[in-house]
Amino acid sequence: MSNKAIFLDRDNTLIEDPGYINNPDQVKLLDGAAEALCELANMGYKLIVASNQSAVARGIVSESVLNEIHNRLKQLLAENGAYLDRIYYCPYHPDGVVQKYRKESDCRKPNPGMLLTAADEMNIDLGQSWVIGDSARDVEAGLRAGCRTVLIEHPSHHKYHEQGKPNPDYRAVNIKEAVNIIKKHNRLSSNTTAVTQPPTIEQSTQQTAEETNQPVHEEAETITAEREIHSNNSEELLNSILKQLKTMQRADMFGEFSIMRLMAGVVQVVVLFCLLLSIWFLMSPNKQDNPVFISLGFAMVLQVMSLTFYIMQGRK
């Protein structure tokens, strides 16, 4: 029986991407990555990293150090109860400075070589497998191998321009949402066992007769078409804004719990209390200025603290 797999890009999908990683100490798991892998493993998927590592060809890191980096990744995942079944990487690049690795390769994404090799070595059904990554290379490699694809498209990262690039099957703000997408897809697939019955001859005849009796309004259709043409630009702009808002909302929805955000919320409640207290002092029969000013002063200081916490959370 064939296995099904999740092919994962490494940088900006599982770990933070500070640039070319050349030291194991630079490996930092992204929020929720380990938990997401645990969920995928529980769903019966093999977990495989397929990563371009042109830093080897560029002389930035050696293969031995790269193996240490991957061992560090496995260690961090193991500490959180997660694991990877295998890691594939492509060290080649046509512009590399190291002669041994300076060439084009079928394993370098967007070529599907790493996925095809894994399928042969691990008996994987690519049609039941997924590719999760943050670039057009990941999407194209997955599509060429016959996998379904999820593009990680975080609003704070570079925007994925669709012109001339392959269209992913799904989009997510992080790997946690990608897991939910796969769960939903599998659930819907398992529920599509009901076969739609074709309409009877009488129903088809009745529908055809009704369509025949419909009047033709050529002039009205022309006017409608002209209005649609004039409104295209506005609709595209509104759709673009709506898409960005939804992406930001999903990013918040699937974001990790943050102590900074919690503290900011608590401080915000105290700010509201101070403002209400100042109003109460202001309306008191024994009106005194000092308590009012003190309450307002506390409110201002606490509000600055709350904003600071939110900014620190945003820079995390």
C-alpha cells in the first residue's frame, strides 16, 4: 500500500529565515510548526522536507555544517514531540562558486526531482500528497509532481505575484492554517460519496420549454455588459482590499498566544477604569482637581504601556 506525504519547504515554513543559515544556533522554529507536524503525522502523512540549499554551491555553508543544521532542526522538533521522516536538499546552483556544485539539477525546485526521488524511495502516492511552501518554486514543483499545493503567504512577507507564476490550490497565512485546509479538504473528500441523479426526461423537457419561452432583451443585455465593463476596475480594487483584510484577519486567527498581547489587553482595561474614575471624581459633589489629574495621568501612562506591548508583539 502506498504512503501519502506532506512535502515541506524549510525556511519560512518550518523555521525562521534570517538569510542564508550557516550555523545550527540560527535555527528557530516558527510558532506552531511542531504542533502542525504532530497533527499531520496523526493524519497518516509522511513528513518530508524538500529544500533548495544553494548556500552550499555558493560556498556559504558546507554539507557537513548543513547536516548539523538539520540535526538541530530535528532536535528542536523532538523537544516538542514532533519529527520528520526524511530531509531532502539540493546543494546545486548554476551560479555557484564551488565547482562541485556549480550546475543545474533536476532536484532543484521548481523541478520536481526531490519529490519524485522521495516517491520512489518511500513508496509515496504523489496524487494523495501535498506540498507546503512559501514560494512559487514550491508551488510549481508540487504541481509538476502531481501533488496538491498550499502557499504560505504571510501578510508581512513579500507578496506573491500571480502573473506568470503557477496558481496554488490553496493559500494560508502559516503552517497552522495549512493543516486546517488539509483537514477540511480530506473531510469534504470523504463526504462526496453521494452520486447526483440525472434529471428525468420530463424535467429536461419542461426546463427546455421554459427556457424557450423566455423573452430576449438584447438591448438590456448590452447595457448590462457596458456597466460591468465600467465597474471592473472598482471591483478589482475592492476585491484586492478585501483579500488583504481577510489575510490579516487569518494571520491573527492562527497566530500564537502571546503574553505581550495579554498584558496589553489587561493594561487597556485598567486604562478604561482610570478614565471612568476620573469622570466619577469630576461629577462628584465634592469636586477636587487633584484626583482627576492623577487618574488621567495614570490613564495616559498606562495607555503608552499598552501601545508599547502591542508594538513589541508586532516585532516578535
